[in-house]
Amino acid sequence: MKNWMLKNKLMLIGAAVGAIGGYIYYAQVGCITGTCAITGSPVNSTAYFAMMGALAFGAFKKEKAK
């Protein structure tokens, strides 16, 4: 498990940054009516932004040549 975390630390950091950003976005902007699919719920907003953060930060991961 520790080895996997070390290999994917950039994606994990991205997920954490995205989750924090997603919750802040929900709290500050959100959705007034509550009918928005992503920003209408703090769980959905946090999960979506965590996934986007992991994908964005994961794009900078260097792959080893075989």
C-alpha cells in the first residue's frame, strides 16, 4: 500500500486539492435552487472536483521508459 501511495503521490495530492476546492466552490458559489447535479450537494461537488484534481495533477506524472 505504501509503495502504491509513493508511486501515485501526485494524483493523491491533486485529489486532496480538488476536494478542498470543490467544497469551497460549493460553499461560496453552489446552486441556489439545489437542482444542479454537481454543485447542488457538497458530496457531489467534493467528489467531482477531487476526481478532476487527480486527473489534472496526474497528467504531470513522469512515466519510466521500459
